[in-house]
Amino acid sequence: MHRSSAVTSASIYERKFAEKLTILNQRGQGILIRVYNIKKSCLDPNTRPACLSDRTLDSAIKHINKKFPNVDTKDKSHLTAISSLQKDIMQHLPNYYHTFVDVMEFRDVTNEVVTSVATSQFFFDIVSTALQLMHTSVLQCCVLPLYV
């Protein structure tokens, strides 16, 4: 009896990890889509927000690109252009800001989950899981529509 409860609690623990990984995967896909859309809109001059096309931002953007992610905000010489356009930036780019906040949160949560998986010493049978997924996909796409 004691042994079956230990097995049950282990399988519940494994299901929690599987659920976390599934949610993390879905969240990651959503974030990637949002980052791709930001990149696409910023590369096209017709859809790029006007405040990002301002030539006075060139030195600040170069400085940020060179120093990223360790940008020294105390060095105001390169960042004065940003503070002069702060109102426009805050008005037109809140979705960009929230997307990058989500990226940083996703990174932190991913590190936590991967660390907990590594310390739990789980063995993931990726090959059989992939084969099961492929089998299910083939059934859904090819075989099941024949019976409908």
C-alpha cells in the first residue's frame, strides 16, 4: 500500500512537470509570434512607429545596441534624445514594452522549470513521445477524416 502511494505521488509530480512544460511551450510560441511581429513592423518603414524613425535617436540606439543588455542609464549623454521623445515613445510603444517584459519573465520561469527538472532527475523518453505524437497526428489528419 505504501509503495503504490509513492508511485502515485511520483506520477502526479511528473504530470505537474509535463503540464508546466506544455504551458511554457505554448507561452513561448505566443511570445515568439509577438517578437516576430514587432521585428516585421520595425523593419518596414511604412509600419514602423514614427518615434522610432526620428534621426535624433540614432546615437542613442547605437549606444543601446552596443551596450545591451548592460546599458548604463546614468550616462545621460547618449540618452538625452530618448528623454525628449519620452511622451511619444510611451504613447506609441506600450505593446513593445510589455512584450519585452514578457520575454524576460519567460526567461526566468524557463530557468526555474529547467533547473527543477534537472534536480529532479527525470528521464524523458523523447523518442517514444515524439513517435506517439506523430502517430496521433497521422490518425487525426489522414485516417479519422475517412470515417467521418
